[in-house]
Amino acid sequence: MSKQDFITMPRVQLRQYILDHREDDEAFQTYLDRFTSEDAVIFPAPQSIDDLENFPELHQQNLERLRTTTPGAENTERREKREGGNA
């Protein structure tokens, strides 16, 4: 598979490819580059009890954002609900 295919591959599919082909350093590097891109949204760690109380709302907002931008994100949300909120 060429690097171009990794770049256009949806993130969920690329992640599964990496899990199935752990020896493929090029695919892994492409995944890391996308994960650490400037477009990535970084949420700060909770600093107080108030932050933790707001976490479910912030998490839901992030899931909504992912659902509109990432193919297959609704499957992640269903899996999280089934597993009790852990991705």
C-alpha cells in the first residue's frame, strides 16, 4: 500500500490497518502525523472537581464533533456506551 493510500484512508480504517499490520512503520508514522496534526483538538486534563463534573458534557460535544467529521464515529459512540464510556 502506498503512502498516498494511508493519507486518504479514514482514520478508523488506518487504525485497524495498523493493528493488523504492526510491522508497517510507514502506516504507523502516517497515523502519528495525523494524530498530532495542528488541526487536532487537545483537551486539558481536569484540574478540579468542577472540571470533572463538566466532563460528560465536554465528552458529548467531542463525540458530536467527531460524528460530523469522521466516518464511522457513530460506531465508536455505540461501543463506548456498550462498554460503559471507555473508548
